[in-house]
Amino acid sequence: MIISQELLRETEKRYKEREDPREENLQKIEAGKVFEANSVQLVQKRLERLAHAEVPAGLSAETVATTVPGVQPDSTDTFGVALERIIGKSDLIGVNYLDLGIVVSRSVGRIQIRTATGQLQGYGTGFMVSPRLLLTNNHVLGSAGEASNSWAEFNYQNDTEGRLLTPVIFDLEPETFFLTDGHLDYSLVAVSDNARDGGILQFGWNRLVEEQGKAIVGEYVNVVQHPNGEPKQLALRENQIVDELEDFLHYQTDTAPGSSGSPVFNDQWEAVALHHSGVPRKDEQGRILTREGTPWTRDMGEHRIDWVANEGARISRIVRHVKQQNLTADIQRQLRNEMFDAEPSQSLPNVRRPEESVRRPAIVENSLSPSHDGDVSAVWTLPLQVSVRLGQPSVPSANVSDLPVTPPPSLTSSATNTSTGVEPSSDRGEMPDDSQELQKALSDLEEARSRTYYDEQKDHRDREAYYEGLSESLDENDLFERLSELLRQTHANQPRYQPSKYVYPWVDLHPNLKLQSVYSGREFSAEELIREDFRIDRERTARLQELFSAESALGAERITQEIDALEESLPYNCEHVVPQSWFDAREPMRGDLHHLFACESGCNSFRSNIPYFDFADFEEVVREACGKREENKFEPTSGKGAVARATLYFLLRYPGEINRTSQEYELDRLEMLLGWHKSNAVTDYERHRNMAIFEQQGNRNPLIDFPEWEPNIEFRLGLG
């Protein structure tokens, strides 16, 4: 598929605008300081994700085990090995890395672009992202009409003897589902399950993940593709990420450019980008050049272009865009939900194991000899053509002593408020003022001064439109179910847990534009907590880097323990009304803004993961500023109405995540929360929060919008 000149110009423009930061990144990468080429928050998210690496989404452990005998999915990559590859210490990769790549690549197919009369116009690449939906570029399938004439062809690849397998062709069904966007250059289209030879599920699918932390600048990525319509090929670790833009990734290669619609995977075989374009090398006359240095012509195909850099749309941005679309048909909403909610099948039907193959190759010693391409690559003939980057020149590893580390604030300072654990800002180490994410958070805070704190009329219009067609006259069970489904479907944007970015600058501000601790009522400036949480991020990352330097082969379990310990010893000044341990700190619950409130770390630790309680003698006893705590009981000094409504929202949005136990909420404590809701009226502060979160996440808290609905909702259905 030939990329349009307009798309090439847009890509070149973005690439040129990012020249200075990209060169800075390359210098840091070449010096072995990969972590410094990324924000502290992104590094931490990447490390956390590596520590919890699992089988690629959309593939069950059983699928991998039955498709690739001998592969143990839970050991695809130890944390230490993955970390060493990122920072340049090692190029070693387990053999099962190739096995998993072959399994994942089955979901990648060739798009035959045809006219209404059946004439072949060109080829592209696409891949399955749900049991029925295929993702490719907008410039491959730009309209439902183009998609209706085209085909998706799977299994178009060579076997181990170099012979073509039998392709399996599927019709596309844009009349069932078709969604496209020119800026992100993606099209999402339904695939017919009536193949001319077998069903679509035999090829599996790759669930797209919105969360950040799938890759960082400096990592190598893998591209699975049908270049120029040729049999399927893999470029393993040939492309290195050199820059991250808001909506795109830039990655460079010497030998293996991507082709339109190709999935770009990290080493854990998670899709991180949808390849769509690149920056071509040009001569002095502005003519595009081939890899041989001669002028390129359109009949040569895009795979012959000498690409300076590749560009792919970030998967997180595509997922966010898909979730934000207002789909009217039930089948469309159902297919979209399957992208994120469907469980992978337990096996891939009709996949022959080696002992069942009708083309079992004879095993001949030294029969799989690689051919060489220059001095850094080799090509084997497997069921796919695989291009592998071998050992790179060694570079110095990241050294924690080279990083600016700010020591934690003194815990013995006489100015410390021991009841709350927050110190005066003058005692704190500060983030460098040029931190882009810090400056963005402070800029958002400054913008808050000129914004309308609470627009009652707009909020009323938004509220009426949001609940349109929903009647409070439904019985208690039906109203719970309808609200639960509404909150889930409209939760289009799911930010990760980063209060300095999403909570402090706007969402949790009070009418005086200050923050107040949800438990103690103590007041803080938002800038104070933003800077403190950024300092905590840097300290966490520095300590992890120090640990990695001392012990290079940490297992996933150990690193998970270390991260948990760091978060406990260096907590943010933010409270999860529903404690993280109750839902294993999983997203989207962890970052759901509806139950996140500013709270000094001392009160956060004082409450711990204890459920709320109503003490009979609360007003008479001497207690801490945060509240009263005894054994498995905690009552806050302030914020009871807000935390009760946040907990009730959680029961609606995530039924079954709060257990009906004494360690969480039994029925008597549920009644207590309902009592707090009734006796503490909704304030403009909560209405402001609800409106601000609606703008960011897309969903609302019904208990804030319609407090009077509470008796008509059967909240017991939310307890597990």
C-alpha cells in the first residue's frame, strides 16, 4: 500500500519538530542512560509492568501451551533479563520468546484491497484485536465502502520447508462495525466468521491495552508484517524507539522498516503501536530514495524506500479514541466491549501441533542455517521469515550515581506534623524545574485560577443527557444493574494512578482553590502536594535503580515485593477510599478518580486498609487529627459524606470487587455508609469533582447527581 504524500508530509513535520529532544534521547541511549531519556513516571510504570509481565493479552496460558509445546507462559521473561535488555547490558533472549512471537503473529493477516468489481488495488497488513474486529490503517481501508470490497487473508506465510501454507480468506463486514480516524490513521472493522476455510478464532487475537508502561524510549520493538503483500515476516528487535509524542511513537532501524497496518510489539508481545508511516530519505532535489540510493518510484512499493525513521500511532491513544466514540447500535457496542472484556479462548481450534502436521519436515542436522545481512543481522526460514538483531556493541549501563537523586525529607524534622506526616515545603528536595510533566501539572493548576469552579447550568445539561432514558421507578435490582452498566460503558478514558497529574491540579480543588485532606480537613496548597509527589516518584525510581545495579537478576516476585515496599514507605499524598489491597491494585480501579482524594501521607498510613466504622463515642474521645482507629475500625474526622458516596459509586462501577467480609464491608457497615450519605448533604465541592471527573473519564457518580435515588438502589448487589 503506497502512503499518500500528505501523510508523509505530516509525519516529516512531526519528526522535524522533535529534532532537539530526539537528539537528546539518542545521546542518553548511546551513553547507556536509557532511564534518563524518559520521564520518572513512565520508567516506574514500565518497571511495574515488567514485574507483572504475563502471557500476551488475548492468549490464554493453555493456548500457548497447546500451540507451542513446552513453552511455560509464566516464565516468558524474568524481570532481570527484560531489564538488562532495556538498559543495554544483554541481548540474550529465551528461545520461547520466538515461540510466543510465532503464536502472536498468527493474528496478523494480509489485507487485499479490492474495488467493487473485484480488481486488486494493493495490499496492507492488519491484525485481530478481538474475536471479531481487525485493526489496520485508515489509509489502507479509508471507508466502509472500501472495506466491504476487500478481504482479510490469514496464514499467508511459508512453512519450515519454505513452501507457502494454504491461506484462509475472510470477508470484511463494515456494515456490522466500522470505525476510522484520519489523525491516528486507524480503521477498525468487523471480520466475517464465515471463512472459506475455517473460522476466524483459529488465528487468535491481541487485546489492546490502554495503560502506559508498555515501552519506553530506548527499547527495541518487533514488527509483524506483509511488506508489499509478500508472505508474512517478522522483524525482531530491529526498530528502536527514539521518541514518544502525544499520539505517536518514532522508532528507527537500519534494515527493517514497517509496512502499513503492521502491529508493533514490545518484548512481552504487547502491541504498543500501529505502524502507519515514516520519514523517507531524500536527495538534494527532494526526491525519495531507495535503500540502494537511487530515486524511488511508486511502482517499487513502500518497502523499497530508505526510511530514516518509522512512525506508529500509540495503541493507548487508539484505545482511548475507540472508547470515546458514541456507538448507537447494540451490536457495535457489543463488539467494542469484546475488545476489552472478552476472555481469550482456552485453545486455538484447528491449529495443528507438530506431531499432527501433514507437512512434517524431516529433521536434518544443520538444515536451519541462517543467511546473513551485514554484520548485525541474520535470517532463518521458520514458519515465518524472521529477521533478528544480534549482539549490539556494548554500552555502559545506567548508573544510579549519574542520576539526580533527591534525598527523602527528614522524618525527624521538628517542623513535621506527626499527626499527618506532611512537612513544610522548605524541608523538601525539589524536582528540577524543567521537568516537563511537573511543569504541565503546574500549568494546569495555574489555569484553574481562570476557570469557572462549578458551572451549575452546564452540569445540569450534562447530567440530564447522561441519564436520559433511565427511570428511578425501576425496581431496586434493575436500577442497580442499569446504573452499573451505564458507569462501565461510559468509563471511556481510564487514567492510571497519578494524582499529581489528575487529582491535585483541578479535580480535587475546593472553592478557594486549595486542597483539603479528606480525613483531617487540613488545608494545603496544590503546588505543595504536586511537587512533593513528583519528588516521591524520583525517589522511588532512584531506589529501584540502585537495587537493579546491585542485583541484576531479580525475579518478578521479588521486584513486585520491592515496588510494594517502596509505595508503602514512600506513599503519595492521596487516598484510595476503597483500599488498593482490596482489588490487588489493579487498573482501572487504581486510577479511578471518583474514589481518589487528597490526603496527607500520615493520615493515609493511619487509616491503612481498614474499613470505615461509626464509633458511638467518637465525639467524646481524644483522637488523632485524622480520626479514630481501633483494630479493624476507622472513622475519619471529616469527609464522611464524600467517602461514603465514593464507596457507593465503587460498588456500582465494580460489583464484586468489595467482599462481604469483616475485613471489608459486611451488611451492617453498608448501612452505615448509607447513613453517612443521608446525613451529609452533597456540596459544591463534590459537584465540582463530579463534573471535572466526567470531563476526564466520561462517567459520573449517581449519588452526587441524584442523592434521592439511594433508597431505590440495591447496593448489596455490589458486594462479592
